[in-house]
Amino acid sequence: MVVTAPGFDEQARAVATDQGVPSVQIAVYPGPFDIHSDEELRKNSKSVVVPQVIQALTRPIPAADTNVGKRKEIAFTGTLDAVNRYFTDNKWSDGLAIIPPTVERVQEFLKYTGYSPDEEIAVLPAANLRATPRNIAANAVMAGCRPEHMPVLIAAVKILGDPATRLSMSGGSTHSFVHFYLVNGPLARQLQIDHGQGLIAHSTNQVIGRAMGLIERNIAGYRIKESQMGTFGKTHSWVLAEDEAALAKIGWSPYHVEKGFSNDTNTVAVANSTVWGQNLIPASSDPKTVMQLMAYGVTRGEMFASGMIDSRRYLMVTPGVAQMLAAGGYTKNGLIEDVRVNARRITHEWVFSKVHGSFGRVLGSFEDELARSVTAPGAEKGKLPPWYPRVPGWEDIVTTPASTRGKLQIIVCGDPNRNKVQILAGGMGAGINEIRLPSNWDELMKKAGYRPLSEFSPRK
């Protein structure tokens, strides 16, 4: 028996079926309960929800359809327009034009992986379907990928299947989490995954991101109005690479090296954000001032609703800004720590947004939450951030850290001629995985017109 809000009944049925409960009983509460008064909650629960619960628990459960279809080699034949219409009607497409995933095209993609076609790569929630090279390739073909993108896609799918990534939370959330993918190592440069101006709009970055979005739809099972419950919808997944040459010049390590991999190792990392980000434009040559501006941005970017702090933040910093900060004495870790220390919010302000903007029904009254928060670990007097005026009595204002250690990450990328910092408020989980290449990779890539992978080593 499940009680849910309007619009979530279809998601409940889909998830229940995926979890082996094909005849789940559902009661629907009428309307957005978070903004209903206590009186409305009691009235609606008594007059609307309870009768549904009684009926659901006392009437016979209908027989469930347990017929499970087998995979068919050929799903449809027809013209290009007919194929696109058929895939859209079956909700296999994102609505944009696709390339039909013919048997021949899928077979070509399967040449670029050392896995067998039907080997299990991961099981993706919420549908709990097996991701295999074959169905990953089908989605990649549809998105417009090239066969050589397969190793990146397979490594990314492995991370999505890791419970630590929490795809079951971010995939269908009402908060519209958008997954994005960071590719590091020589392979990023060989495949021309862009790290410069306009990087996420680059053709290679776009098609890999679109493929991952289709995989979320067709293998993980997140479809709008069914199990993808983003209130306003969400944008396509996107891909980027770090400017590892720029990092080497200033002596900073790229993301994958910070996570324990070597420079020559190819990796893909998965993260998510609820917004595209807050665009900061540093207009000072003083490294400390720019650091404080970045800290200010961190305090203004939250994961979701209006009261969530201490989410992951990804600070995309253009190479020119990174170079200026490095020349001023900042290491990457030193910059992250200074941003963390300076990124503080007035506790009263935070509690107001938290109680009245997202979690009030769970946390209780404003007064109770404020009393708890001003004595919580990290909450202190006399640590007002530098952008607040020192008015009389400022020493008694309690502030709370906006981020804790390990939750901030700097990624150097974007237009080297622009002074930009983009701050993304992330969410549920983040992971990184080595990209596994088939043993004949160099031979395959030579036939496809690429230079050898060894020529893209950071030492070249």
C-alpha cells in the first residue's frame, strides 16, 4: 500500500513493477501537501486518503500480467520518418530526430569494446534493467555517437549502476537533477572531447551527453510523466573535459589525478546539478578578492529547494582565472580550502529558507530549528563573511559553513580568454571510473583516421 501525491501514482506503479510488486495498491493525496495548512491536511487525509486506503486493503487484488517479452532483433522496419515516429510514440526517443539503431550499426559499435555484446555492465534503477554493450550501443547510435565513443559510455554506465551514485534518487527527482560527465586522460584529447570555449555545445560532447540521457530513459527507465518527475523537466545530460595542458602549466593536478589515478589513465566521472550554474565574472587581479568572490558564489548556490547547504559544488574556472590565482600563490587544494573557510551563511537566514522553503514539515517550527542550528557543529559567532558590512553588533551574528571538506571541486576548462567561474550546485552522489579500452584500440582508431593514443599523453 503506497500513499503518494498527484502525478506520482504512475511512478509508484512503475517502480513497484520493477521491484517485483506488479499489483501495488495506491492512494493519492489531493494537491501539493507542503503548502496545505494543518487543517487542510487533516481534512484531506480523512475524507480523501483514508477511504482509498480502506478500499485498497479490502478489495481483491487484480491478477497481474506477468508476461515478459523477449528481446527482438528487429523491433520495427520502415522509412526514416516512420522509424522516428515509432520510437517517439513508444517513448524510446527524447523527441529529437534519431539515427535508426540498425543491426549493422549496432554491430559496428560493438567492435569498439572488449566486452561481449550481452555481458552485464550494470543494473540501472529504477527499472532495474541490465545495461549491456548491445543496448548501450543502440542508444549511442540513436544519439548520433560514433563507434569509438563506446568505451566512455560503458564506463559511465558502470558508475550509474553503482548504488553510491544514487541514481534511484537523482534520476526521477522532482528537483530535476541533470547528470554531467567529466572525461580526463589522453582519450579525451584523442576523441576530441572539448575543454575550451563553448565546450558543452561541442558536437562530440553533445552526442555523448545525449546518449547518456537516452540510456537514462531506455535502460534506467526514467520517462517524463511516469518516473522522471522533474517539476519543470530537465535539460539534456552534458559532457566536458578538463584543460589538462593549462593545468600542467600552472602546476595544478587534474580531477582524476586528485582521485588517485595517473595522468595517463583515462577516466570518466559522473556528477549532477539542479541548475546550469551561477555565472561569476571575476574583475580583480587580486587573488584573495577573487577567492572571496568564489566563496560568495558558493553561498548563493544550493542543491535544491532553498534550504539545502553543504551539497557538492563544482567550480568551473577558466584557464586565465586559474593562472592568475596560481601566480598569486594558490595551489588547487589551498584555493578550495580558502573558499570553504570563507563560504559562510548567516544562520538565521539559512534556517528561514530551510524551514519555509523546503524542509519545514520535517524540521518543525522556525524557533526550534534556529535553536538547534545556532549550536550545531560549525556554527559560530564572529565569522561574518567579508562581503557583509561590519555594523554594530556584527560580532554576535552566528554564521554556518556553506560547505564542508570534500564537497568542493575545481574544474579548469572553458574559454581561456574569458574571466569566468561557473558554480554548479550538485547533489546525491559522484563517482569516477577508469575507461577500459579493447586490446586492438590503436588498430581500430587508425582505421577510423585517428592518431595513436600515445601521442596524446600529457608528456607529449
